[in-house]
Amino acid sequence: MSKLRVLPLGGLGEIGKNMTVVEQDDRIVVVDVGLRFPTPEMVGIDLVLPDFTYLRERAADIEAIVVTHGHEDHLGALPWVLRSLAPTRLPPVYGGPLTMAMARSKLDEHKLREVELVDVEPGEDVELGPFSLELIHMTHSIPDSCAVALGCELGTVLLTGDYKFDQTPVDGPPADVSRLAQLGAEGVLLLCGDSTNADREGFSPSESVVGRHLEEVFSRAPGRIIVTCFASNIHRVQQVVDAAAALERKVALVGRSMRKNVGIGSNLGHIELPPGLMIPPREIDDFRDDEVVIISTGSQGEPLSALRRMAYRDHPQVALHEGDTVVFSATPIPGNERAVNETVDRLYQVGCEVITTRDAPIHASGHGYAEELKLMLNLVKPRYLMPCHGDYRRQQLHGRLGRAVGIDAAAIFQGENGMPLELDARGARYGAVERAGMIFVDGVDIGDIADAALRDRRMLSADGIFIVVATISEQSGGSVADPEVIFRGVPFLDEAGGLVDEIKDAVEEALEHAVGDGIRELDVLESTLHDHLAALVYERLRRRPMVLPVVVEV
Ligand SMILES: [Zn+2]
Ligand SMILES: [Zn+2]
């Protein structure tokens, strides 16, 4: 009996790192390979990837990777996934032309040049082993966003990717509702749907509404205008460019990813830049303040982004000053609020005027609201529903929308990362849980699940460190010099008067005991010292700084 397995490895119970494995006859198609940005507790971690151990183990069985669109939470993990699969099998990657161009530029940076990237146009039929693949054109905050229909023996699995039903998109046609309805009429077995805005009532506003509000905001700005939005939001960049052109201002792009994405987007015809409008950042100062619009990265308060550097007066090309207006044409992704607020506050300190989405409707979400989710369900009429791309609350709300349009509660599988849904002629049920979780990327290194390193960093950042150096005689094992105590970042140390001396005494005492017990191995000594000192420090400070004893033999 034919069996189908749909295993989410990321994107459920969270916003970010989307990755779903669809499996039939032991052949695999992976849909999306996303990443997530770290939360502030993940000290020193740059990126978070889904734990894709499962894919590594099944590398030989992977027919293809399909990417719905070019956002980091769908595409960002591609280099790491491919690099780790490569020794066994380097699967081809399929997606829309812009998505593949963005993938190419990522893979180039990682020196992965042998990967086969295949452009797929919506409506094209592609065979992938036991699956047939079709992309369906959708609207979202990046061009070339697609839903993925995987035809299998049992029926069609439709993964919506990120979408909204924008009736007046800035570029290209609206979502292909007629093809969705047709798929629905043919019979969709399982819908894996975007839940991001399941908690917002009604319909999302159209992207094209944003343009005139931007123009209005621009027309009131006395000096330079700095607009920040997602670098991948090419439609938004287009609208900023149009508003600037209407007001006869020049436009400069600042920030590496902004320049890169606009370059790719304009090569593929997704953005039109009127001749003579764009100026390189180094020429900004050649124009009067009221003749310039700067489009910058940094809408999420990212530490190294152009806007953040400008706010901290650390940008080589743009020095902000009084009279500048900074326009946030984006809302913070949950988790980024603090960084964004910090940036905004710095901008006020510099003397800028700051306009956010609270002041004017200068942003439209790329994800459909509740009524759009219902529309998708009614068009596709899936037999089973798996709410994806959302935290638990939004997944659950998406499930409720499903029930509201008449899907049987027993056919709604809220699911979790690592929990495969197994479907056959008899029905659908969860299978045995597979490994899923997070992998941390620290610089360019991909960690194992670096829990220990993270715990250490958290400890260091909260409670500081004691380093204790003890010197013992190689012959007798006894202490031969005053122990040295070095500490950094330990809170409340002043209030624990004499603690450093107590630590020294405790070291001497512990070493004496050790000699008495005949302990001479350095690592055993160090671990004994650690236990003694950690207990002492905790007792006195009620804190757990890292305690690092170093024993030197002379
Ligand atoms: Zn997404
Ligand atoms: Zn997206």
C-alpha cells in the first residue's frame, strides 16, 4: 500500500526556519530550507538552522529541494544543508527564477558552485521521482513567491509557502486563484498552510496602498529621507523609488544586501529604476538634503546593518544629522522589537525625525489575514490540514479557521517539528517522532547542537567568571605559591567583602586535602577545586559565575 509521509523539520511552533520533508516510496522532496535569527539569549550565535540530521541520514534518497521563495526563513539554510549532504548526494534545487538567482548568489558566497539550480515557471510540470511538481504563482512581500503542489499516488500535497491574496500587487498578476480552485476540484489531500497572520481579522491591505502613503510622508520631509525596509522586499523598494521620482529626489541604496537584491531584482525585471535617478552612496553629499532619498538595510535593528551604523555615527558614507527623516517601512519580526527600539532611540538622539508604521500606513504585511486563510481553504478544499509557519497560537487559530469552513476537527493536524504525518488509503496519523531541533551557526562554523557553548556564554554574560590559578610542586603536589584569583564581570563582588581571600584559602585547603588523599592528576585536582570553589562562591554570592581553576605544576 502506498504511503506518504510529511515531516516538518522546522517552522512549526515558531516563526522561522521552515523546512518540510515529503516522502513517498522512500524518495524525498524537501520543501524550503530556511533559517531563523537568534534570540538575545543565544549569546554570540549568528544564525539558527533546523536540525537536519534526518536529511543527512537520508541524503541518498533526496530527489530534490524545492524553494517557495527567496526569504531567509525559506532559503537561508541552503548552503549549510547542501554542504552537509554533498559527500553523499548533491540534490538539485528547484524554484522560481528570482528565488534561484538569490540561491545562486548565496551559494557563490559559500563557494558551492556545482549545485544544479533549476528555474521553474508556474504551471510547468516537473517530474521528481515518484512526485510531480508544480509551482503556483502567489503574492507575498517578495516577487516570484509560489505555492508548491506535489502530486503523489495518494493525491496532491499543497504547501502554500508564504502568501497573501493581493488583488492589486505592485508587480505581476495576483495569486493564481483559478489554478488553486482547479487543484481543489481535482482533490487536494493535504494542505500545509501559512499561519503567520491567522490572528488578524479580515483581509490584509494591498501592497500598492503603501506607495501613496510613502509619497505623502516624503512630501512632508524637509531634509534627507532615509527609508529602511527588508532588502528582499523589492516591491517596496520600487514604491520608494517611485515616490522619490515623483518628488524629484535622487535615490541611493545603502547596505550590501540592499544593493545585491535590487541588482538581482532589476536584472530579472522585477524592479524598474528610471534612468538617472539612482546615485552611488558616495555622491549623496553632492546633492542638497531635500534632493535625496536613501534606501537602507536595518529595519530589524540588525547590529551590523547600515541603518544601525548610521544611528551610531559609524557609517562610512552617511552621517545622519538634524533634519533627516528616517522612515521604517517594515514592522519588527517578533523577537527584534528591542533592537529596533534601540535604533529608533539613537536616531532621536542624533536629531532625526522617525516615522514608523504607527504614524502612517507605510507597510503592508506579506501574509494573508484570517479571511484570506479561509479563502485558501475554500479554494483548495483539502481533505487534511496542517497549519504551518506559525507559533502554537497561530497554528491553533489556523486550525479554528479550518473548522469554521467545515473541515472535520479530526482532519486537522496541528503538528510539531519532527512529528511526521503518515497518510495512506485508510487515513492519516502521526508516525514515530524524528529528530528535529536547532543547529547554531557561530560565524561560519556550524555547531553541533552547541548547548554547552551557549550555556557557558549565558553564564558568562549573566554572572561573570572567576579564574583561579594554583601552582603546585611537581614533587610533593603541595601548593608552592599564593593562588591567583582573577575575576571579570562578577556582580555583587564588592558586597561580598573578603571573598577573594576566602577563595585563596579554600584553594590552599583543597590542595592540602588532595595531597593527603594522594591525588596528583591535574584534571582531577582542577575538578575538585572547581566543585569546592563553585560551592563557596554560590554560598556567598547566590550567583553562579563560571569558575575556572587552572593548576600549574612547577
Ligand atoms: Zn516565511
Ligand atoms: Zn516570506
